[in-house]
Amino acid sequence: MPQLDFYKPLAERIRPVNLDQFVGQEHLVGQGGIIRKFIQKGDLFSLILWGPPGSGKTTLARIIAQTTKSDFIEYSAVSAKKADINKVVEGAKKNLVGFSRKTILFIDEIHRFNKAQQDAFLPYVEDGTIILIGATTENPSFKVIGPLLSRCRVLTLSELAETDLLEIAKRGEKYLKISLENNASKFLLQIANHDARQVLNIIEIASKLFPKTKKITVSQIETAAQKENLFYDRAGEEHYNTISSFIKSMRASDVDAALYYLARMVEVGEDPLFIARRMVIFASEDIGMAQPTALVVANDVFRACETIGYPECQENLAHGTVYLALARKDRSAYDAYMEALSDVKKYGNLPIPLHLRNAPTKLMKELGYGKGYEKYPDKDKSLLPDKIKGKKYYKS
């Protein structure tokens, strides 16, 4: 009867079990690296591992647990329930009290936990009941709540270098008893987007599609990969990097760059309403009074995406992108509002001038509410609270 391991993905079957087998992230696991240091000391603390897909986050968490002889409980934030976490906490308490054994709770995609779910960890991370290791492709500053973040050490993993990926590919080839032609190896590295898991998955698929071939070619790798996969996590950092580049290109009136970043988002299936929503914001924030019709166009693009959807609405997005990129820019309305908002935050609720106040009752009228109100006062007369009277926010 086949062993259970036979059915596991190649990436799982050859996953490193100690730091000496681990490839890449020398700044963390090399001699003098923080992970190697605290493993050697056995001094565990909660971590957030932040890095791109396939950079070794899960593998590192498992190595830490195995090397320190800790219990290892693994959940994905997508499927974990509160009851699951409560069960882990109860088991962790028994381990500590009965066996002086620590429990590592590994949460993959921790950025997908909402605030309430993250709050549930706090007391147990703080008192040491569990050692939390969270993995995320997103900047934890945006998605992990402050109190939890302050109780964890954030370690950043880098994209794997080509030499690292080549070594991982060689391990996969050796395990499967196949080899890749030189050009096939180069092509594989190009389409794998620095993702070790992608590298091994494509090699494994190629070996299954062409079982009689011991020397894998470029065309066979291409067949296995189906097409080049753009790395783009719709909830991750690349998502924000791409939309940021799109907006900044329109701001610079660089139509070609704006269309390129739009095409990248559309190609990977970004929500068209997300793109259109940002265009609506851009129309007021960056174009504003220079070309007020930009807001009308952006809203119409949003509506078109809402009613038509992909694939046709990509043409509406392209139309709107060209229009907004070429439009004259004027941030005066946006800047004026932000300056007013700054004063609101600085001074709080300054008393509203009496003549502007609503006076629905006799008592209010007696107190002077609405007294001296002019429907069309002199344009030079300031209606601001006394403390900031005469201040000019909007500079046309």
C-alpha cells in the first residue's frame, strides 16, 4: 500500500526540517541571524513573519517548533474559528503546567483575521500561554492590530534569489529523478516569480505530464505552467504597490505608464470597482477644479464597471484612465479641505458664531441664536469661529 507521503505535493515532501537544510533568508537564519540565535538559546517569543509567497514563512515556523521541541498547531486564518483557538489555548495551558512544554500556534494569512479575532490572542500571547507565529504577505502595520503587533517581533523575509531557487529546483529534480535543460531552468525561474513553491509545483506537474521524459524542456515547463503567473495578492503588498503606481502615473500625466499598471491589474483579475473607485477619488483629489467634468467621467466609468463587468469594462477603465491622465491637475480643493480638517483636529469643536446657529425655540432666540443672520452676507465677512476668523483655506 502506498505511503501517505506519496500523495503529498513535492514542496511538502522535500520541505526542510532544520536550519541547515533551509535555503535563503541568510539575514535571519545564517550565522548570527536572529532566528538561529533564539533557537539555539531556546528563548522563544511571538513573531510575525512578513514576506512574499514561497519565501519560507511556514517552513521557518515548523523548523522553530521542531528544533525547540515545542508543540506545533497550524491554522489558516481563512478557516480558523474562535472555538479552534480556545481549544489550542486549553491544550497549551496543560502543556505548560504538566510538561513545561511550549505551544507554538502558527496562523497563516494572519492579516485575514478581523480585529475581534486578533484581540482574542492578546491575553495568551501576553502571558506566554502560547507562542504566536503569524505569517503574512501584507505589511503587518496595515492589517495586524497595534496591541498584538507590539507583543510580536516582526521579521521580514526577502524574495528568494535566483541562486536559491535554482538550488531548490535541483532538490526537486533529484527527488523526482529528472533533470531540466539549461534553458528550461532559466525559463522556470522567470515564470516562478521568486516563489519556491511555484518552482516545485511546476517541476512536479511537468514530471507527471511527461512521465517518460527524464530531461524536461522549455516547452514542457511552459505546458506545466500553462502561462506566466503574475505575482499579485489582491489583499497583499503588491496590490497596494500596483494601485499606487497607477495613481502616481495618472498624477504625472504619464498615460502609457498608467495604462500599463491598469493592464497588470486587469490581467490578474483585480476587482474593476476597486480600480474605478480610486479613479473617482483621483478625479476630485488630483484634478478637482482644473477640470470638474473629470468627476462625471470617473463616476460614469464606475457605473459602467458596475453594470457591464469583465471583460468588456476594461475598455471603460482604459477610456477613463486616458482621460484622467491627460486632464489638467489642481489639488486646491483637496488641500483646502485637509487644512480645514487639520484645524478641526487641532482646535476641536470651536464655538459656532451665534448668528449662524439654528434657533428653533424661543429660549434659543432669547440667547441670541440666529441674531444678525444674513442670507447673503458681504463676501469678505468671515463666518468662521472667532479663534480662526478670517483664515483662508482655499487658494484659487
